[in-house]
Amino acid sequence: MNYTKSSIVFAAVIMSAQMAWAEEVRVYNWSDYIDEDLLSKFEEESGYKLIYDVFDSNEVLETKLLAGGSGYDVVVPSGTFLQRQIMAGAFQKLDKSMLSNMGNLWDVVQDRTDTYDPDGAYSINYMWGTTGIGVNVAKVTEILGEDAPIDSLALVFDPANMEKLAECGVYFLDAPGEIVPAALQYLGEDPDSKDLDVLAKAEPLLAAVRPYVLKYNSSEYISALANGDICVAFGWSGDILQSRDRAAEADNGVEIAYSAPSEGALMWFDQMAIPVDAPNPTGAHAFLDFIMDPENMATASNYVYYANGNLASQPLLEEDVIGDTAIYPDAKTLETLYITTPYDAKVQRFVTRMWTRVKSGT
Amino acid sequence: MNFRRIFLFSIPYIWLLALFLAPFLIVLKISLSDIALAIPPYTPTLDLSGGWVAFKDFFSQLDFENFTFLASDSLYWKSYLSSVQIACISTFICLMIGFPIAYGMANAPQEWQPTLMLLVILPFWTSFLIRVYSLIGILSQDGILNQFLLWLGIIGEPLVILNTNWAVYIGIVYTYCPFMILPIYATLTKLDASLLEAAEDLGCSRTSAFWQITVPLSKSGIIAGCFLVFIPALGEFVIPSLLGGSSTLMIGKVLFEEFFANRDWPVAGAVAVILLLILIIPIVLYQRNEQKMMEAKK
């Protein structure tokens, strides 16, 4: 009798353990990219156990996805990476009947993300931003004068400016997919060109300013700019705005300004998608629907200072987010922003090789 | 030969087969394939359900294209050469620092030795990554080292160490020195002290006794230590990417770029296969030499 009883208890434990396993939702998002209160809110509302994991480069995410069996239910690649991963068969189509908040999305953003994912069949927009220039206003105007071109690519691509700025420190993103298109835009070429001869034109320009770049790095500029260690960073909008806020909080006399270059800036999109082999697609859809809730999306944007693709969330955004043209560009600036599409393997190799040559001289 | 002996004998071989040879063959196979936009990102993939025909078809699609590609771009051989150079110099510095430490430990009073041993191992209690990160704080322009040297008045301007090859050498030597000290210490403690007494009785000076007895008898420890430092240093990725500058060329960084930036697993595989060959050749030569010497003794 006892034997039967204990085996029933044992079986129940096993079953509940298995059910607990099935009720997990595993999300893989960029680091520092959400208000963590939202995570516990999702657990409370949905009853799922949320496992939230972070990465800091598209390349790392892509390698996990392409290796297969990543074990994640929701991942957040950027547009160009998403497009290539869709072609590789890495994602499953969204079941829109499970996404009641789909109607909250913003058509201005959707029109652009359709380039990567037509009709949003595989993904929803989480946040978006631009790649541009952050400056320490006082130091740059001291060196280059009051009329320093802080909103122009000439600030970072004209060797005459860079030579002077080198004394107070300049960082570039270590991301050829962002810097090479900007160089082409500055030269008046198509920033999204896949023509090797056109792409090669970026090299002399980048090599000419290379001696004045202190470092190529995609994350350290946030604190370096805020501390006053450097005076110019070619980086991502939200990161530079975070550094502006850090400097303001520290009250160290450093004033940071971000501008999307007047010649036109790269506009990028981080998209939430569900891997083809996600263990819990139902839970993944629940998470996407939770994120598309206007209140939740507004909480996230108010916290990380990035614009989102959710129109219904806009009335709930704080004034220093929705009212800041560095986050939500005005209509005129929006027109100058460009987007890029993925390189194929051959072009990617050419660009990576050129980038290595620019950085190391080899 | 009884069953027990065969069993004991086979454990290291099964270990090697499962955890070295099989993964190596997989990497070799990937290095002979072509890049593709798929999961996994290369072609062809072996489908055993297709039977013998699929198997033959699979092999006919493999080629050495990626290896000829590596030969066509100077980046690769320059990176291999620079890695070998950095690994050799680091190993030499580790030996110069590690041998005296091991010698001192072996000659310390018996009751101190466990404590000294513990001190050598102590850094391993902290994560490798955290130790390398903390070197950033020490070596940076306004870091502890520069502030200390400025305070002493040795230098007038802060030295640029971080993001140069100097920082890479400091990082590798700091991280791998224990691997040099421990095997040398192990051989030195086993050294028969009566040999040194005999040498001195026969009129040998202490210095020449050191060179003629201590050093040759600790040879196996020195060689083991050098291998333990050289091999991981050659393929090191974390140290050059955190401490090195953009002009630091090391094959670990090239491998990372091939794998992550270019998504080219086949070329990354070819880079890894050649790296392994670079490591295996000196080991095989050394073993042959040892065998010859053993035979000569007989």
C-alpha cells in the first residue's frame, strides 16, 4: 500500500517537474535593454517562469541560432541579421491570432522593417535608433571653435578635424556594418552598396582617420564619454544618451550631446522573433504580446531611452523621451535616415577584411 | 594480458578518442566543406539515412579550397607568425620567472612548502576572466601602475601599456606562470640531494653543480612547463582581445572574426586545423628525440 502511495507521489513530482519545465519562457535580449520590473510583471500576469538571458553582439546571437538548438523562445536580432537568419530558416512564423496587441505597432517603423521581414511575418519591432556622433560639447568647441561641425560626418571623417580631436580622444564602434555605410554616405555613394569597387572607396577615408582613433570598441564609449576620458564617440544613439545621463547624474561638468549626422544616419531596428526550434512557442507569443502592451512598452522605453515601434505607447512616454529629437527624430530628420540590407558571404568577407586592414594595418 | 589491465590501459585511449580525435575529425570535416546560409551554416552535411550513395556523394563534395584560400592572404600567416612569437617570448619569460620561484620553493624549509604551494595556486580561486579584467584597471593610463610610478617619480608621463602588445605579454605571463612553476617544482622536489653532495665532494662548485645536475635533472619539468604555457598562449583569445590593441595580431582573434563576423565556419575550421598542426609538430619531434635517446641508452 505504502509502495503504491509513494510511487504515485513520485510520479506526481516527476510530472509537475516536467510541467514546470514546459512552463518556462526563455528570452535572449541585448544587455541593459529592459526595465527589470517588467520581467517579474510578466511572470505574475502570465504564470510562466521567465528565464532572461543577455548578449552584447548580433554575431554571438547569430552563431547560437545557426548552430541550432539554442533553447531560447524569444531572441532579439537587428534588422539585417534578422533578414539573413530568416533566409537560413532560423525562425518560425508568428501566429497572429495569439498576438492581440499587434494593432498597437507603428506603421512608420513597420514600413521600414518590412524590408527585412515582409509583413512582419516573423518578427515584431522592439526598439530602434540611429548610429551617430556623441560629443563632449565643451571640449570639442574649445578645440574646433564655436562652429565645430558636431552634427556632421565631417567631424569624424575629415582628417583635419580628427587630427585636432585626437588630443582629447575619439572612439569608433567596432562594427564595420555601421561605419562603412556611414563612410560611403559621406562620400556621396550609396550606403547600402554591395559593389566591391564602391565599398573599396571607404577604405582610404577610414585609413586616413585611423591614426587619430584611440580605440575601436562597441561598448566602452558609454563610460569613457561620461567620465570625460574621450570627447567624441561614433556610436549608437541610446548608448550615447545613457552616457549623457550618467554624466548629468555624476554632476562632473561633462555635457554630452548626440546628433544623427545631417548627411543622413543609419537607422537600425531590433526585432523580437521566435526560433524555429523554440521549446515553448506559446509562451513566446505570450511574451511578445506582453511587450506590445502600450503600458509595458512605454515603461521599457522610459527606462532605456530608445524609441520603440509601438504607436499606442507614445502618449505614455515621458517628455524627455518622446520630446527628445535625438530619440524620436522630427519628420525632416526621419527623411534623411537610411537603412541597410545584409551582405552576402563574399561581400561580408571583403568588408571584414577591409576593416581588419584599416584597424591593424595588415 | 588480463581483462583488468586492458581496461586500465584503454581508459586514456578512450578519453583521447572521444574528446580529442572525434572533435578534431568534425572540425576537419567542416574545414573541407563550403559556407552556406542554413542551419548549420555549411554544406554538405552528412545524412546517414541516405545510405552508401549519400556517403559517397558527401565525400565527393569536400575539397581543400579553404586551405588554399588561407595561403592566398597574408593576414593568416602573419597572424600565425605573430602568435608563435608572442607565445615563444611569453614562455621564455615564464621560464625565467618560474624556475627561480620553483627552485626557491623546493629549497624552502619542509614545513613552509605547502603554504608556498598554496600561494602559487591561490590566483586560480578567482575567475580567469576577472583577473584579466582587473589588469585593465592596473595597466590603464590612469591605472594603479601608472599612478604608482608617477608617485615614485620614475616616469614624468603615464606610460601607454594597455591596448599594446606589452599588455598582452604581461597578461599571458601573469596568467600562465603557475603552469610553469608547478611541474618544475614537482621535479625539483624529487631531486636526490645526495647527488649534489657527491658533486661538491668531488670538487664541483655550487654553480656548476646547479648547471650540471639540477638543471638537466629538472629537464622533464621544464619541458612540461613550457608546453603547458606555450600551447594555450598560442591560441589565446581573451587576453589579446581585452588587453591588446587593434594592431595586436593573434590567431585566436582571427579565428573569432572568421567564426562570428564572417560566419564562415569552414574557413574557421581550416584556421583551427593549421593551428593544431603547428602545435603537434614540435610535440612529435620532441617525442621522437626522447625515444631515440632512450634507445641509445639501452
